[in-house]
Amino acid sequence: MRKLLLLPLLIVTFSGFAQQGPAPEKWDLRKCVEYAWEHNISVRQSDIQARVANLTYEQSKLSRYPNANFTNSTGTNFGRAINPATNLFESSTLLFQQYNLSVNAQIFNFGNVKNQILANQYNYQAAKEDVQRNKNDIGLTVATTYLQVLLAKEQARIAAAQMELTRARLLDTRKRVDAGTLPELNALELEAQYARDSSSFIAAVTTAEQNLLNLKATLNLDAAVVFDIVEPPVNMIPVDPISELQPDYVYQMALQSQPQIKVNDLRMKALQYNLKASKAALYPSIAAFGGLGTNFANPNTQTSATFAGYASSPVFPPLVNVNGTNYPLQTPQFNFIQGKKGFGDMWTGWGTQINENFRQNIGIQISVPIFNGSNARTAYKRVQLDIKNNELLKEQAAQTLKNNIYQAYVAASNALQRYNASKKTLEISERTYNLAQKRYDAGLLSTIDLITNQNNLFRARIQAIADQYDYVFRMKVLEFYKGQGLRL
């Protein structure tokens, strides 16, 4: 008997409703949803994809401007090679340097660049809507789990109240048994009921703790974090009248607000511009080009000459007549010495060569696609098929959305009917139990009959709160499809 009466204290100490340490921070639904948006893997991945799409869009906008490239090369040629400065073959080591600046600008390409930019713009917008779609999905999941925690806690409180009711009745019956006005059997029957109620309470607390862990997992929150939720009274949760949530009206609103519909519409626009861009690739394009360049080259060897005197000329006859007098013809002789230049000497004449070798070019380039393995035409046909496939995806998404809304409406209507029925059942069960309690106190009702009525009341309370939360959840789903977001 004493063990049973002390059991509530043990249960509360054991349960998650009395966590050791500082009081846990309580999060409302908005904070839970915002945390999930920030930490959920799917949302973060879709956000990265949106940023990639934005980079693609921003880069494509720059394709309207000319391309400019500057190159510089400095190096050494070994062996027999063409001297870039003289355009002659030389068998020596050459130091060379080249500078080139080239510019290319598209003049006309049948709108290829313009349409590609627009396609990338709509792809970026679709990627942003896809982020919102993932946020909506995870938000709805968080709201569902949040309501499950609220329901489990409410059921645990009902179980605790049931246990306390049995405990109070047991204490009163024990006094009457000890006084000899009631048989021992009455107390034993209530003790057995008290044990069953305690077991139900432990199960309810365990369910609440498990649901709270499920919510942590949904939020991607560490299971060891001390955490609890704000518990708004279910009667205070705002719910629109079901008459304002007719399925056809909700469906029309959903077509304008639901991200999955917007994603398909935006991707269709992107594909249409992709089709125009790929078609433009089938036609000629005109571009302007221009360039500047210069170069420098110098061998690493140098030749020096010293005067070695005169020698007879090899010309025959080796004489020259001057005023009737013949003089012997002689030519000067030189000794040539070839040596290597120092690194600094190899740069001699750099400025002169750079200036004298300066060159320019400018012109118009016309590109006419004749045959390239049918790449352009195949790309055009592929986009046409992508458009047809996206049309089917749009149709399927609209059908799925409509089916979900009509199913949600039917579920909400049934939930409302069940909730109204369970409220009526609870009202009758409370009246029945009150009458049974009075008859028991008057000695006109057995303990078993009292326990039966008490259990009926407990089940009615549990069912009523479950039906009420189910009704609230079903209505929140309809509000979500209507575009009202998630609110408790």
C-alpha cells in the first residue's frame, strides 16, 4: 500500500518532466521551424544549389561584354630555332619574350546570349523557390512532430490526473475498510486499478519523451541538448472555420502560393528561353576581334673582331689602276672571336625591339555552322523534349496538389466529426462517473462498477484530446495549403 502511494513521486522524479539541472529553454513552433530551416541538410543543400544558380546567372550576364585576354611568355630556345626578331633559323640559345593582347566581342548571334541570360535568370528564381519548397516541407514535418509532443504531454497529464483520482479514492476506501464499513476486497480492487493507472502514466511519459526526441531529430538538434517546447492550450490554437477552407478554393490559392507549382512554372520559362538560345546556335554569328602584340629575342652569344693587317686580294688580277699606275690590291683582315653574353647583356636592345616589333590587328569574324556532328541540332531537339517532360511534371504536380488538398479536406471534416462525437462522449462519461461516485459513496455501487466508470471517463478524456489535436492538425494542413503558413 505504501509503495503504491509513493509511486507518483518516483514517477515524476524518473520522467522527463522533471529534468535535473537548470530549467530547459522552451521553444515555440516558430523558433523550432527557423532552427530546422537553418540546420536541416535538405534545406542547406537546396540553398547551395540556389547560390550556384545565382553564380551561373551573374556570370552569363557578363557574356554580353567583350572578352579580353593578355598573355606574356618569357623563355629560352635551345638548338636550331627561328629567331622571332629576325625570322631566321639560328643554331644558338635564344632569350625571347612575347606580349599579346586580344579582344573578341559578339556583334550578332540571333539572341543566343540574351536568351541564355534569361534562361539562367528563371533557373535561379526556380532554385530559390525550391529552397522555399524544402522549407515548407520541413516546416510541416516540424509542426506535425510538435503537435505530437503536445498531444503526448497532454495525455500524460490526463494519465496523471487519473492516477491521482484513483489514489484519492483508494485512501478514502482504505480508511473506510479500517473502520470496518467496507470489505478489504474494495481496497484491493482499487490498489490493482492504481497500479494499472501508474503503468499507463509511465507509458504516457515515455511516449512524450520519445516524441520530444523525435522533434530533436527533425530539427537536427543534438539529443543531449536540454530542450523543451512551449505548450499553448489546444483550445487557444487559432483554427479557421472549415467553411472557409473549401477544397476548390484552397486549391486555387495553392496554385498561386505553393512553391512546387512556382518551381515548375519558372523552369518552364527557363526551358522556353533555352529553346530560343539553342535555336539561335543553328544560325551564323558575327563577332569583332582585335589584337596587339610585340616580341623580343636575343641570342646568348656575341662575336667580336680585331684587326689583323692586310693581305693580297683574292680578286684576279690583284691590281687596281689609278691614273695609269697599277697598284697591288689588298684587303683588311680581321680575327673574329665568339663568346657568351652575360645575363644582363642578353637584354640589350629590349626597348628597341619591343617598339619596332609592335603589331596590331582588327577585323570581323563570321561563323557559319555547317557540320559539327549535329551537336547544335541535337541540343535544340533535346530542349524540346525537356519542355514536353516539364509540361507533364507540371500536370502531375497540379494533380498531386489537388488530390492532397481534397484528401486533407475530407480528413479534416472527419476529424471535426470525430472530435464533436468524442466531446459528447466525454460529457456523458463525466456525468455517468459523477453519478456512479455518488452511488458508490452511498454503498449502492460495487468497486468494480466504479472502476469501470472511471476507466470509461479516462478513455473518453484520452480520446477527446487525441481527436481535438487531430482536428487541429488537419485544419493546419488546409491552412498551410491555402498559403497561411504555420501558426499555433
